[in-house]
Amino acid sequence: MVDCQVRPSDVTRYPVIDAMLTVPREAFVPQQFRNVAYAGEHISLGGARVVLDPRVTGKMLDALAPTKSDMVLDVGCGFGYMAALLGRMSEAVIAIEPDADMASEATQRLAEQEADNVVVEVADLWDGAAAHGPYDVMVIEGAVETVPEGLLAQLKENGRIAAIFMDGAIGQCKIGRMSGGAVTWRRAFDATAPVLDGFKREKAFEF
């Protein structure tokens, strides 16, 4: 996976490569998809939820460049794969998951992989986890049309956030940086994913 999908996608930071070589992706996907855990595609968790494909995962992490001093918020952790990767690269990770059963499963799987610096909490994705913030790094595991201001407000000054923005069928992963109380976004690479509930743009009323 790393040699065929991640490195050829210009993922070069050693901590990202090391984490993706070390954390077993198959341990964090539904049982019925373990045989395709390393395929180059998203893996469905049901509804609009997915485990992002290895290329997108690696490029997001490479662009964010988490460090060992960073406090991280993982928005929509699913079974915990991204959280486990982030845990190897940062000081601590708060991973939020709205599905209580999935959150419980994530906690168990992370414990089995000795990801002791990752805490999973049950919460609506758009609410974040302000009690533990502010955060140096945020990752949204899924696509958005817009990001709620209340979630962005949980970023520290100079904090970074990665999200896949969808415009119809076209998607781009963007990296945002908090500066002076506002987030400025830049395009990082092309990517698509299902748009998460709570992150859709309100439709304008038309006569």
C-alpha cells in the first residue's frame, strides 16, 4: 500500500510513512472488508461514512505535518484508523464519533493497537470537542460543503485543518490555517468523498 499508493502520491514526510507502515489498516475496517483493506479506494462504514482511501489519508497527513507536540481533533473517526495514525505522530488525539456502537468499537481496536494517547468521545461531528481544545490540528474524515464556524473556532492560532470540499461531483482537499480568528484555505490536492451530515450548505430559496 505504502510503496504502490502512498509514496507515488508525493507523500514524503517520514512520520507519515512510518505510521502507515506500522498501523495495520485491516484492524480498523469492518470485518467483511478486511480482505480489501489495502485497495486504493474508500471503504464504506454505512451511510455517508467511509474510511478514506490510503492515498487521500497519506496526502492529508503529509500536508498537515503533525508533530509530537500537537493536540489533534479527529472529526468522524469511524473505527479509528486515522486516529491511530495521528496518535503515532502527535502528543494526543481526541477522536469524535456520533455512532455510540462505532465509538465503542474504535476504543477497543485502538486499545488493541496500544494507541494509548487517543481518546474516543461520542459527539456530533459539527460540534467538535471544545472542552479539550483548542487544537493544533484537525482532520475531517469525509467531505464537506461548508465547515461550521463553531468547529473552526476550536483551532489554535496557526492551527491547521484538512477537509475535502465537494462542489457537485468535483472535490478538492484543502488545508486551512487559523490566523487572527479566521481560517484561510488553500488547495492541496484533488479528492472526493461523501458529504457528511451537518456539513452540507443550506440550499438558497428560489422562486
